[in-house]
Amino acid sequence: MDPSKIFVYFGYTMAAVFGVLGVFVLFFFPEEFHVPDKFRVMFGVVLLLYGIYRFISLRIKQRQDDEERRFR
């Protein structure tokens, strides 16, 4: 197994973790913590968008690497 594949899998895992955490903060955050709704929504959206950004940027980088390997 190529060692760089481990980093790719780790990147996808972290993108999924940020996305799931964003959904959790948006919809399932416990009320015991007394966080204002506007802050909770803002933080959840930021986490969700960051997870999406990580997934898309990793996907673009992976496609570029695949194209470079094809033309070698």
C-alpha cells in the first residue's frame, strides 16, 4: 500500500468528522450547555461547510495527482 493513501483516507475521514460534527451541533446539540441559538447555528454551519470544503479540495487534489500519474 502506498503511504500517501493513508493520508488520503485520513483526509476523507476528517472531512466526514467535521461534517457529522456540524450536523450534530446544528440539530442535536444538548440544551444543558445554554448556548445561544445564533451562535450554535453559526458554529454548526461553519463546521459543515469546512467539512464540505475539505472533501472537495481533497477530491480535486486527488484527481490532479491521478492525471499527473497518467501522463508520466
